[in-house]
Amino acid sequence: MVQKSLRQGLFICGITLTFLMIAIGVSPIDSLKISIVVSVQWLSGSIIWSQFIRRGDSSTFEAIAIGAPIGFAVSVFSDQVFLPTLFHSVGWTFPHILIALFVMTSLEKPKTKTEYAELQQVFLLTITACLFGLGGIYFVYTAGALMMLIFVALMRSRNTLARQPSFVHLAVIASSVVIYFAVRLNKPQPTSILRPIFQDSDDHIFSEQMSWSLAHLGLFDNSSAIGAEIKYHWFSLAWSGLVTRASGVGPWNVNLVLVPIVTFLILSLIFVALVHKYWHLRWVVFLSPLLLLATDDPTTILRFYSNSATTNLLPHIWLAATAFVLIRFTSVHDWRFRSAVALLSAATGLGKGPSGVVLLGGLAGLLMYGIIFRRNRDVRPLIGTSVIATVAIVASYLLFINDSNNISYSPSWAQVKSLFPFPLLADVPDGSKFALPIGGLFFLTFLCRRFLIIFFCRRKSVFRTAPYWFVVGSSITGMLSFVLYNLGGTQYFLNAALTIGAMGTVYLLANDMEPLTISNFWKQNTKRNYLIGASVWMVLLFLLHQSRFILEQNFYSIKTFAYLIPLAVFIVNLALVLIQKRTMGTNEHTSYSRIAQMGIVIFTLATFISFTQRIDFSPTTPTKLEITEIASDGEIEALNWIDKNLPQFVILATNRSLCESSVSCSSQSGSHLVSAVSRRRVLLEGPRFIPSAVFSDGTYQTWALDRATASLEFISAPNQVNARQLVNYGVTDVYVSKNTQLPTIWEPWAKIIFENETSLVLHLMHLG
């Protein structure tokens, strides 16, 4: 039913997911169950793309890369539709059953364009890039990447073993074994599976809570505040919750381990799929996913993801898939194609609101392009496609996310100015009159090191292409949104812009930079340009070193100016090329080519070296106090006991991360720990992530204050009145965190059913 090369490619993906999860600490049985659920969705999405949307015009690798975002999105929508019905447990499988029936009854033979021999090479490169990216989250993945490079070298040596179909499987297993031992040698504390909670962000706890809630209760109930609607970019959490529920595994396995792995793998696949038809430019194919990973370096916190929490990683697969489709197939107007664009666009907006805004900017660019060049018949379909995708994003936002309680942003000059030097970590002294210009140069350097090729294309004809308008529209929207709305999580706008900007760089490298083949790279450019560039770099480093004492005396860091050196080198080279053009009449195309090539060499090299420097090979062990405030062993034990021993329908009250005087009066992090680990509904818990519970000034809404008061009054001084209040809310049990002075007697209103050094679990008695 499915072409052999597609089956083999998806099997490689399944093997990769399974063995990497085992290496990090998930049990073999749980890893296998998770991989089966994911593979079913992935296979269906690949079939939809290759046999229904592209109908035989798709390569195997393209079908695998785009199949995952489509299959995941279809599964989530189906699951949420059938969740309130009797089919709530299996509703997500219905689209996949229909796809299987379609394939079995189809008279056409499935066919794609890529042979498996080529797939082996491409998969080795993409998995290597995936592991390098994961190394930025947890350094042990880097050991696996180095092992994969050994297998890449074996394949290049034309070794007989490298021609075997199982060669890539062997490479994945060997790399996973290396990662497994690297984890154990590191002796992670606390246990490997929970490390991101203590070393990355307590957003992981919220992700676990919300994913469970969405997979079991849907959009109209929130397990951390019973009866509260979920008006949030929920799509990625609904997918992780679906996989957790369908596979039957315990908490954390999907959100903490699977999500980073599957995100980096799919992004690497999409980036390579964007240019893999230019296989003669192998260095471009190999470097394409690394250009995305290189958006991070030690001198800035701005990368394409903010942390490894689910809502910061997974939405990028739908954003990248939508960008891929719009870049590669901008002139297609078939209704099947447009339905795929609408599906992926809606998933992008629901996965992360800022990603939807950035995508809207790209769609606006396509719409403008379609209107300007509408006389060209090949361009006209863009208008309809852009409008349909825009409607899908706006409609999904209005239906599922728009909430009057959400924070409204109004840009101001003070906000814009505060960007500089933050968040580029320029180490400029407080109050320095040079803060704004240095910060501006930092931001310019940051943009050039990532988007240079967009501004210096070899051929002017590129400016008249739809992909160029889409990439520029998306990138500008993300950057402007970030600068104008510099509050809290608004760096998410730039995160999304970096993803599409990197895709644009990859696409233009392959389509516009033919002279950049390795064999012709050195011949087609004068050696003088590169020698001058290297000389300027060395001179500036020498001068900077000589000025160290003066800079430090004025409280400036030498790293501040070292970051600006690549920009200075590029400006010098640009000036020399323009002077050469004026004095010698150099061909315009050649001058643009030299500028772009020099910039690519400088900025890609400098940025990727910085990325590798950012990998933390000795992460600090969290202190006992940090662990206690986020999720202590005792709390995990008590909440696991609730999960295993109390009925599914119980409602809990708690005092953890809950205060009566202020929303944020508690020092405890991980404010949704109770509902996340116990997998039970809670009357009200840490309302930090519940917009409807909090006014814009940070105080409780009336209904939330009433719930907080009822919970805290009973736990501090139990009596008939406050016990009755909890019962009227439907509460049956109470989880008590021993963070304050507690009563010694709970009866006759409640009895203790579990106790350890940090926690109590109470069962409310029947009140006559």
C-alpha cells in the first residue's frame, strides 16, 4: 500500500525516536509505545501529502518532512472534535483509518521520486544536524552527533557496509548507545528524565498540566481551575497530551524527552527537503539545518526557541512546514494544496500566537506580490492562497485564543530604547551614553549574521520572486513586533522570524548562489578579498587586546567589541568591493556575488562557532532549595500516590503556590505541579498561567479570590463552615504542602490518607 522507500524512511525516523528516548532515560516499552503512536500519525500525514495533495509529484524525503506536521495537526483536530463524545479515546484515529481505506481502495500505485540509496545519505546528515541542535539543550547529544559524523565519513569512503539498507539504523543505534553512556557518566542529579524542570524552566510543569488537561477535558475545562475555559495557544500541548494518553505512558516522557527530539528531527528534515533537489550543492544541503541552529550564541539570548518547553519548540514544525509549502509551491492553486496551507496555517497560529503573527506578515508579503504582479497569470493563484491562509489564522485566533483578559500591548519609545543593549547581553555599563549606539550595532550584527543573504542576492531577479517577498515579509514582521512590543514573552516574535529567515537563507543559497559550489568557490573570487578580510580581523583583535585595560577601567567588557568585529570586517570588505567596482568597472552581478560570499563565510562561520561555544558541558547541579521550591521528591511521591490511588473524578483543593493576598506572593515555582503530577482536577492552583483568574493589574478576579480563600482558610483552620464551602465546590480531597504552620487535628472534617515529610493528602468527611 505504501511505497518501499517511504516505509523505510519512516522506519528510520521511528528508530531514531525510540533509541534516543531510551538513551535519555525513558523505558524501552514506553519509548516503543510512544514511537508507534507518533509513527501512525506521521505515516498518514506523509500519505496525505504524497498521494492526495501532491499526487505523485512529491519526493519521498519531502513527503516524510511535511508528513509529520500534517499528520500531527489532523490528529489534534480530530481528537478535540471527538473528545466530548463516546469516541473520546479513539477519535484521533479516525482520520488515519480513512487514509488507510483510501490507500487500500486506490487504483493508482503510490510513487515518489527519491530512491532509498539517496535517502540513506540524506538521513545521516539530517540526524547529525538534529543531534547537534539537541546538544544546545543537553550536551550529551553532541557525543551522538560526533558518532554520526563517523558513519557519514564511512559512507563517503564507499565502504561496502555503508551500502547496506541497515547502515543508517546501525548509525542511529550506535549514536544512541554513546548518548546513553554519556548520560550515565554525567551522573545527572536529579534523575535524567526530570532534569529540564530544574535546569531549564518550570514552564515544563505547566506544559505537563495543560497537555493532560487538553487531552482529557478539552478546551472548556482546565484541570488547574475547574470550569475555566482555555484561551491559550494550546495546539502543541494538545498534541503532546494526545500522544501521552494514546500511548498510556506516565508524565514527563513526552513533554520533556520526545518533544525536543521530534522537533529538531522534523525541522532538520524540512530544511534539507527545501534544498535536497540541489544535491550537487551537498555542502548547502548539509549546512541548511545548521544555519537554523546557529541562530544562538553566547552573547545573545535570542535564538529560534526560548527554552525547551513544548510551546516554545513544537509550534516551529508547523511554522516551518507552512513556510516550506509557500516557498516551494507558491504558484499552485489546486484546492488540495490550499487546504494543506489552511490546515498548517491554522496549526501555526494555534501552536504559538506570535508564530501566527509572523506568518501573517509573510502572507501579507505574498498578497502584495500577487497584487503588484497580477498581470502574470502564474502569479494570480497567490492571491487566493494568501487570503485563505490569512482567514484560517484569524478565524482560529478569534475562535480559540482571543480573550479579553489577555495582556494588551501598546508600544512606546521607552520600551524600544530598553532593548539596547538588552537582550543582546552587550555588557554596557548602566547609564552609559553609548548604550543605544552599541546596542544598535549589536542588533545590526545580529541580523547580518543571520539574514545577510536576504539583503545581498547575486541576481536582481530574485527580488521579483514570491518566496523572497514571503521571507522578507515574515522576517520584518517578527523583528518589528519584537522591537515595538518589548514586553515579557514578545521575543517569541523574533524566534519565529529566525526560523523563516533561516529557511529563506537556505533557499536563496541553493537558488541564487550557483558560484558557491565548493569546486568553484576559490577560483571565482579574488584571493585578495579573503586575505584582506582575515587581515582586518586579526588587526582588530590585536587592537582590542591592546585596549583591554582602558575598556575595563571604564567598565566595558572586551566581549562587547569582539562581537562587533565580524560586522567591521564585512563593512571593510564591502567598501573595497564597491571601490573596485567604481575604479575597474567590475560587473554588477560579480560584485554582489563577492559581497554575499564574503558575508556568508564570515557570519556563518562566526555564528556557528559561537553556537558550539554555547553548549554547556558542565551544567550546574541545582541546589536542594531550588529543587524544593520547584518539585521536591516528597511532593512528587505524594502526587504520584494520588494518581495511583484516588478515583479519576476527584477534585482537589490545595495551598501550594496559592496566596490570598496576592497572585504572586509565594516563592514556590512550578505553580501547576499538583494537577500536572496527580493528573486530577484542582479547584484553583497557582493562577500564574490562568489569564481569566487574574486582572490586568495582577490581582485576583472575584471568583478566583473566593476559591483561593476557601482553600487556604480550610487548610489553616478547618471548621464546619469552610469545609462546607469546599464540598459545595465539589472538592473531595485536599493536597496540603507543609510550607506553613498547620493544624494538628483535622477530624471530624477530614482525615489523613497519606503523609510524608513535605505533604499531606486529606479526604473530606461526609458532612451531615
